[in-house]
Amino acid sequence: MSGLSKVFELNPAGLNWPRGVMFLDVALVPLIVFRAIGHEQYLLSALFGLLFAWLADPGGGYGYRAWHIAVFAVIGAGLTALGSGIGGDAWGWMVLAAFAVTLAAGLAAAFGVRRFVTAVLLNLWFIIALGNAFSLHHHTHVTSHTWAQVLAWTGGAALWIAVTFVVWLIRRREDRPQPVAELPGGTARRKLTPPLIMFALIRALVMACTVALAFGLNLSHGTWLPIAAMVAMKPSLEQATLVSAQRLTGALIGAAAAALLLLVPAGEQGLRLFAVDLGLEVVALVLLMHAVAIRFWNYALYSAAVAMGVLLLVDVGQPSDYAAEGYRVLWTFCGVGIALLVMLLASLLAKHTAEAPPQSA
């Protein structure tokens, strides 16, 4: 019971409803746009471009913020092009790219904690873009163009730049703090110590292995395997264990709830099916709004809201594939297990090395 209480332990200071409502207001723009033009396959890129640009916003003067978000958007556009471009190629290229991107993100800690967090966001988006491209490549009824995915990501980030500009004018051009104050803001450089390099290398190897398993074995909805492993990889085993338990619990809750909601359009056709699908997409955005609001309130509930929202957005066009939720939970469990096993082995190795007696000359 004590372990369960830790999983659902609440942090009252982490609840932020205005932030969640603001996300919903802005996220409705790409939903309406892509629904209107009939290309919902690009909605995911736009939403993540918007959300991650928001998280990467460093605050300060508008020029400073716009410049940093623009650089972030350009790097993300390059990763989107890479992930979308190789998503249908041989899985070996995907493994190599995942290793290189994850290693670079880990070594970005040398440029400060803030830049490391930004690099991890880009790393996570690359894995999502890779999995999205792989899924769309094997979907015979949906056509996805690399340039359009890049444009959707860039448009989402540009939308946040436009929002910050409007707020800047309303606030009479005063400097603003970073929108998500809970994220680290330090920019002091750090020395690349052997433990830091080793942790970055371990993360890169884990991501390469999980990507190889997910795409090399052509696992159904296998993208959730490397994503779960990345989320669970933490510097300490204790922290990794707690986050993993929260992540897995949230995935189970979100998948079960999404499966129930996806039963709604099963018997509908024509205009009613269109209306129900649109309603479920709005529900998905509302769930993501809740996720943004409770991110630092409780990670398990946040994971449940994210899992449910993403599952609805991905599966709303194919409501008969109910086994998808089970596969996603299974691969989430496997990804978490792989990350915990690697962290346990690394912890035991570090402990053994520290306790080893020095060799005499």
C-alpha cells in the first residue's frame, strides 16, 4: 500500500488549470485546420510541434524567446524529416539514427540543464516521428509525405511563436518568465565527466536496442517500447523505479478507458460516424488539456491522460482495432522492464567498482 500511495501521491502545487485551458484553446486551431482539409495524418506532428515548442520556451524578452523557439523548431524539423524519411526504410538505419540522436541528446547536458531538457524533448519527438512514419508506411489507406510532416511540425511551433507575440503585445511588451516554471532553467555549462558520458552512452544503447526490437521484429504498435524505455531511464535506480511504476499504471488506465470510448463509433456509419469521430478527437484534446494541467500534480494520472488522448487520436479512424490497446500496454511494460533491468545492472556494476580494492603496484 505504501508503494501504491507513492505512485498516486499528489503535489498540490503542481496543479495548473490555466495552463491546461490555454493549451486546449491553441490546440483547437490545428485540429480544425487538418479536419477541414481532410489530412488528419499530420495532426500529430502539429500538436507535438506546438506542445514541445511551448515546453522549450525559455522565457525572457520576446526576441530572445522567438529566436530560441525558432532554432528549436528548425532542429525539430530536421529530425522530423529524418524520422519520416527513414520510417519506411530498412530497420538498421532506424537503429543507427536512434542511437546517434539519443547520444547527442545525452551529451547536450554539457551545455546546461535547460538545453539538456530541450534536447530530450527533441529526442522523444524523433522516436515518435519515426514510429509514426513506420506506422503510416504500413497503412495502405493513408498517404503521408515527409515534407508535409515537416511543415505540420513547423506550423505547430510557429503557432506558439505567434501566441507568445500576441501575449507580449497584450502585456505591453514586458518580459515574461518561462511558461512551464517547473522545468529546469539553468544554462551553466557542465564538464563531461565519465559518469555523465557513460549514462548518455547507456541511454543511446538502450534506445538502439528497443528500436531494433520494435521495428526489426515489426511489432504491432511497437513504438511504445522505445518511448517507455526512454521515459523510464533516469539517473538513479530509485527514481527510475517510481517513474516506471507511474508510467505503467497510467498506461493501463489510459488504454482501458480509451478502449471503452472507441466502442462508441463501432456501429456508426456515414455522417454519424464523422460526427462521433470529431467528438472523440475533441475529447482527446480535452484529455491532453488535463495532462498539461496535472503534469506536476501526479505523473501516473498524467500518463493516463496522455495515453488515453494519444490512443484516441491515433485509433479514432480505425475503431475496430481494439487489440491495439493491449499491444501498447504490453510494449510499455516491456520497455519499462528493459530500462529498469539496465539501470539495475548499471547500479550493481557501479557499486562493485566502488567497493573493489585498489590494485597494488
